Amino acid sequence: MTGGITPCGLQYAVRQSGRSVAYCALSIGCGTTQEAGFPSGIAHFVEHTLFRGTRRKKAAVINSYLDRLGGELNAYTTKEEIVLHATVLKEDLWKAVKLLFELATEATFPDDEIQTERGVVLDEIISYKDNPAEDVYDKFEGLLFQGHPLEQPILGTSASVKKITPAQLRRFVQTFFTPDRMALTLVADIPENQLEKKVHALVKNLFGESAPARMTAHREQGIACPENIFHKVIDKRNHEVNAVIGGYAPSLYEMPDRMVAAMLVNILGGPASNSLLNAELREKKGWVYGIECSYTQYADTGIVAISFGCDKPNLEACMASIHKILERLREAPLSEARLKSYRKQLLGQLAIGSEAGEAQCLSMGKSLLAWGKIMSPEQTRACLQSITSEDLRQMACRLFAPEKLSSLVYL
């Protein structure tokens, strides 16, 4: 893998693969946390309406441009980034890359198309409200980060989305879609030196060589995170109870703490059926269909959250069992044998995940925006190998001390 930064400030990374399929992503360092002065949800609405027309292509052409080649075009918004990405045959890679840049730099936001897309986004908001498992997590995160830009929901609200104007969309893009906030990542079966030369030529043609004052997109917030502790129960009159337990966690920039937290979360409630929560509440007790522990890292802080759904009569037992597992993690270090097994499991998951070209491409973009570099597999392995049982126990005390945990339950 190779990469660097162009004279205009755009970062890039290219990786050669042995696949006939190529992947590209344009990651832009702005999201929900940059919405001060704009209606809530505008970052997500921008992501949707970029596809509604450019100076050279109408919406219908954009939507079918890569489809006709057998490719895929997509995008998503997070609290701190907007990402445009595509999957195509390797011979069509540059068509896809040029399209991503065209969407990011030449979108026109036509009035009639915006009205159409507004209906789509409003329906998306309603669909989330109809999904208690999604809604309870969003509400939990909003309560935890109340008073901080991370409080705002990615989708916005129906009221805020209805207020968004074409002029505001254009102003948001002009403000934040600058090359110093962009990261281009490519994974393709093309020699890396060829990919790198074409990236430089393309970016020079688009942005020239003027170098703006360098700004690391994620670090600019620098807003102290509040310490909100709460325990709320909301009667939704649902058949199933949905609940979240969690609290604050290490930020993107806390190394090696964030790696310790990631390993601990994987042990506790990762995707494998032998994770502690799955093994106890699902496999042994049969109280839940699914339970997970997630860890999301932001620039200023992080969030760790245990999410599950269960029948109402099982809620108290589920809560007691979860707290008992957390207590064990705080008080008793893992044996060396169990630590070795969990470490191997996580390394295997990471290795298998890295074989997915799209996931690899997207991960590269996130790393460039956050740190300006990409951690190699060898560096990741070395960091995980250095984690001890006592490191995990101390992290469990930090994340899961009873007085630091919050909870939200939808009955």
C-alpha cells in the first residue's frame, strides 16, 4: 500500500489487490457535528441530494451511470464524515472515481429534485421511529451526549429536514467539501505506482496545486464532552422490551486505550456466539434473540453500549445477568489461556474482514481522516499482542463501573 498528500491538501491511499473488482471511496471530514448554524440533519440530506444532479449529469443519468457497467454507487453519513463510494470492474475504476469527485464538487441541488428527496428522507426518519431497536440506541446516544455536537441525530428531525433550503445545502458543501478535508482510497488490481500517478493528475486537474492551511477534520471540534448519567424507562407499549446500557469510552485519539477497549468489547459482546453476553443470555438462558456490545469512537470521546431486546418478564433477569458479567470483568483478570484464545479470535476476525475489498477501502478512508495514516496489519497485531489481562480488567473498571453506567429502556 502507498499513499500521501497532494499539494492541495487531499490525502490518498492506494492498495493493489488480486481481484477483478475495484473499490473506491471519497471520504469527507464533515458530518452531523459540523451542523452548527444549519438545520439538524443537513449533512445527511446533502449526502442524499448530491445524487440529484450535477452541472453535467441529471439525476437519472447519475443513478444509472455505474449500474450500466454492472457496478454499484452508494454513500453514507456518520456523526463526523460523509462517504461516497463505488464498486466496479477494474477497467471502469476511473469512471467511478471521476463520478465521485463530480458529485462532491459539481452538485447543483435542483429545487424539484430536492423536494423529491426530502420525501425520501422524511420516510427514512419515520422508518427509524418504527424500529425500536434503532430508535432506543439513537435516543440513548442523544442523552449521553446532551450539550455536545454529537447529541444531534444523523437523520435530523422531520421538522428540521422540512426547513432545509437549496441555498443551505450549497453553503454546507462550499464550507466543508474542500480538498484538505478529503481522503481518496482505492483498492484495485492495478499497480500502485500507476494508481498514484493517476490520482495526482486527477486531483491537480480538479483543485490545482494551491496548498490551503492544513486542518485535520476531526480534531477541530475540541469540545469537552459532558458527563451525563441517567436511568430512564419510557413506556412505548411495545411487545418486546428494548434496552441499552453503556457510557463513555476512549476517543479515536486515545492509544493504546482504544485498542484495549475494542478487544474488551469484542470479548464481551462481539459478533461471535461465544462472546460472554451471547453465551450467557442467548445460548444458555434463551432470554434474548440477540445481544451485542458496540464501541464507537469519535474525535472527542467514544461510546460503549450493550443493546438487547427481550420479553418483558425477562427484563429484570437480563439486567441482573449483564451486571454480573460486568462485575466479573472488573474484578477478575482473564486467565492467560483465555486471553490467548480471545486474542486469536479477534485477529482472525480482523484478517477475514480485511479480505473484503469494500470494507478495506472504507476503513482506509476513515483512518486517513482521523490520523493521516493507516495502521498496518503488523502494527495492529503488535498492539493487540501487547494487551494484558490486567489492561482489560482496568478498562472494564473504566467503562463499566456502576456509577458511570447509564441505561435507557423502552417498555
